[in-house]
Amino acid sequence: MKVIVCIKQVPDTKGGVKFNPDGTLDRGAMLAIMNPDDKAGLEAALRLKDQYGAEVTVLTMGLPKASDVLREALAMGADKGILVTDRVLGGADTWATSSTIAGAIRNLEYDLIITGRQAIDGDTAQVGPQIAEHLNIPVISYAQEIKIDGDKVIVKRQYDDRYHMLEAKMPCLITALSELNDPRYMTPGGIFDAVQADITTWGRADLKDVDDANLGLAGSPTKIAKASDKVRKGAGEKVVPDTPEDAVKYIVGKLDEKHVI
Amino acid sequence: MQNLEEYKGVFVFAQQVDNVVSGIAYELLGKAKDLAKPLNAQVTAVLIGSDVKGLCDKLAEYGADRVIVVDDPELKEYRTEPYAHALSSVINEYKPEIMLVGATAIGRDLGPTVSARVATGLTADCTVLDIGDFPLQPVPGKESEQKHNQLLMTRPAFGGNTIATIACPNNRPQMATVRPGVMQKIDPIKGAKAEIIEYNPGFTPNDKYVEIKEVVKAVSDIKDIMDAKILVSGGRGVGSPENFKILEDLAAAIGGQVSCSRAVVDSGWKPKEMQVGQTGKTVRPNVYFAIGISGAIQHVAGMEESDIIIAINKDEDAPIFDVADYGVVGDLNKIVPELTKQIEAFKAAKA
């Protein structure tokens, strides 16, 4: 069984987002990490490796330094890492990103593709389903449990007020929630091996069956009209009322003023 | 190349579950009406399901000029493939200029699949939609290249720390998923009727039709706190699981739901699904009451996008006051029950 896990390197927002004095985001001050939902997807794949001897390939698209997350994945137990990097691929929206990754995956054999539900920098949750659509395979998003049954995969999928147990014929793509599992740690031996491991690097020329018109900034249907780092909301009013009644009067007044009640 | 001029009208995916229209559908219709005005366009609801024709009048009352119904037994429970086939076939046949989908568990699955199938852009989780120019300002020397009457889609990213306005100038439809609870539905127009079109593109199951082995409903009787417009959230300062009663009473009086901080979950007072914060859920209600919550950064990260934050805490130096719009220093055990009483009285007087 062959599993491909798509992972992304993202700035870490844990322990708070860092800001410049002018209130804009200080991206340089934040560590780059493996996106949490992707890490859960990787752990799910590694469990399939433990259980069924699946071969796990991790794939990322990004700047050359994104190979760091591939090495981390190898140190956790993945078998092979592929970095898709090329200047012409930069500035891609989800359409161009999914077109690129699908173009890379067409070179590979697979039974299952696992992606994270969404990345903590973009929060779109679009790339996984769009990869499946480009590859013309079924997608099951928001997986909470994954089981294999012969050539089928059985997934628990959560909706607002219910869950579905879904069965899909492989090959298929699953998007994973970080709630799926607790990812394992890298092992010392794994880290040692990962540092020396070969990472396969692919550029534009290695993508299969993708039109230039669907790549990079130019191939992105969505265009940014305006972007701003949001200035963090500061403290508002603070009152120290003499009695609970005064406190309540103050709150009710504000709720009325804001048309909440 | 698409002929962009062929694409007309504002379309809304009218999500229904168990033959009940989801609230987001009405919210999208309200927004679609606003957007249709400057475009001088029609509002069309796309209703997909099995045996759902009876819902058309409701959609008309909330602003749909026209309803396209795709009704087929294959569409009984939501599944990605038959629904994506239904919606993308409607798009290819009726060519909307704008296609809005709710950013619900269903919409965030359906939207990306459909946008990839019809080869257009999709902007996720929008909080503001407008009609305007792209680029926003004409580029000197290239004034004639500025496009008018474009859908401008604004969304937060990076956990809400950045905002971007996005356009889709060269592809149609311009597609967006829209966060529930942000757009306003209109007051229903009783007796309003819409033009109804029945359309069936044919459904032939293939490998992409995932099989539903089991549907388990009401896994929990706790409503999703992410959908709440008002959250009454308690922290360790509430003191005991029993004392959450006063928060539940307040929530009932104001029409909200109870949520909590991590400390409360770690103490075993409330289940994990009620937890707000970095390791819990990110919520953005209209009003967030932080009651007895000190305001650790991990908690704040999950609620700071709330429109109005009201904090009640006895510790004057609690960091929660740094993000609160209205902070009240005092004893929650006295303030909260009194607040419930006053809100009930206020509502009664107004009714």
C-alpha cells in the first residue's frame, strides 16, 4: 500500500502571534513548523505503515527551506520526501497550488493521499479537495477516524450535528483534522537518518499534465486587492462599580446601545 | 477562454439538511439581494436534495427571485460527489456571475470541489462582500484595464490576524464561501413567490460516489459553540461545575450558549467540545462574555475576534481586560444572577 501525505510549512502561532511595534505581524519572529492538521495526517499514514507496512511519501510545495518539514517527517518515520519548488510556482492561490501538487502526484503511484484539513496561515481548507478533483478521485474531508478494509477505506466524517461512516474505494484523498490523533515524536535515530536522507526536488519541468496557465501567481484566478495585517484590538473600557447593581446597569446599558437586547 | 459577459446573476447554494433549510441559506440570500442591486441582477437559490421542492416558497420569502431545484433520490444525505455534480452542472448550465456557498461543514467541502470542477477561484470564509472595482485604484496609464462591478471578498487569515480583500477578475463565477452568522437575512416577505426551475443533470454512480455506511445523528446535545451568536463563557473563577448554573441562566435569558476555558475542561467540569482557545475552538460570536476567565494568550487567541467582548472578573489586573471592550471588575456570583434578572426584565418591557 502506498500513501502520499501532503504537508506544509507554516509560521507557528502557538504561544501567541508576534507583532511589530506598529501593530503589523512580525512573520520573521515566528518559528516555521509543520502545519498541525498535516502532522495529524502524517501520523495517520505512519499508523498505516505500522499496521499494514504502507510506504509513506511526504510531499511539500514551498521555498527550499520547506525541506525542513520533510526531514522532520522522515525523522518521524516517513520513507521518502519530495520538495516541489520553483520560482514560477510562487504566489499561487489554492487553485494553482492544487494544480501544482496534482501535477507532482501524477508522477507517483498511490492508494491513498492524506492532506491536513487546513493550514493555520491560510485557513482555507480548499487545497485537499481541489487536489482530489484534479486527480479525479473521491475526497473525504474532515476525517476523524481512518480504517482500511481491502481496497476500501472507511472514514468517520463529522458534520455539525452528526457523523457519517463513509466507505470509499481507493485511490482516494482524505483530509485530516488535528483531533484525529496525537502525532508521535521524532526518534533520535530517525533524526540522524533524516539529516542525511536524500530529498527529491522537483521543479516546473517535473510536473505532469499541467498547463502553465494554471501555475503560480499568473495562474491564480483569485487576486489580492488589498491585504493588511490587522492591528490588534486594544483594551476597551474598564469599570470598577461600587455595587453589583451598578455593574449590571453598566452591562445592560452597553447591550442595549449595541442592540444586543 | 470563458466569455465573462455570459455570466449573469447572483446565485446562492441553499443548504438544507433533512429537508430543513439551514440558516446560512437565508443569510446568503439577504447578502445576495444587496449584491444584486448595483449589478441590476436576479437572485437565484440553488436547492439540492431529495424531495425538497416544498422548500421553494421559504426561499422566495427570504429574497430568492428564482429557485433552481435539483431533486434526486441520490441527493438525500449530503455526499461530496452527487452534490458537486449537481451544483457544477447548474453553474455550467445557468452561468452565474456570483456563486455564494455557506462556510459550513458541508459548504467547505462542496465549495472547493465545485470551484476546481468549473475552473474558477474560490475565496474561503468571507466576512465582508461588496461590489467594487479591481484594482481598487486605477493603475496610472492603465485606467481602462480597471474592472468594474467585481465581487470584492474580504476574509481573515492567519487565525484572524490578517485580513485580505480578494477579487476574481478573469474567471466566472466569482465564488465565495461565507462564514455563518455574519450576513443579515431579510425580514421574510410573506407570500412571496419565486420562479421555479426543475433541473436534473442525471446521476450515475461511479467510484467517486462514496458510500454512507452509517449516519449517527445527535452525537451530542451540545450545539456547536462556533455557531453561537452569543457565548457566555466561564473560567476557573466560576468555582465549581454546579455554579455554571448561573451562566446557563444568563445564556438562556440572552439567547446564547455556554462555553468555557481550558482550565474548566482540565478540571473535568465541562466537556472538551465547549472549550474556547488555541487547543479548543476558535469562536467569533457577536457577543462574548468572559466570566471568571483570566485571559491567557491561548484563550484570547480563540475568542479575540468576537465583535463585543464583555469581561467580568474580580482581579483588576486580569489580562482578559486587555482585550475586553467592556470590563467589569467585581464578583461574578453577585453580578451574573442580577444581570440575568435585568435582561429578562428588559426584554419583557420591550416585548
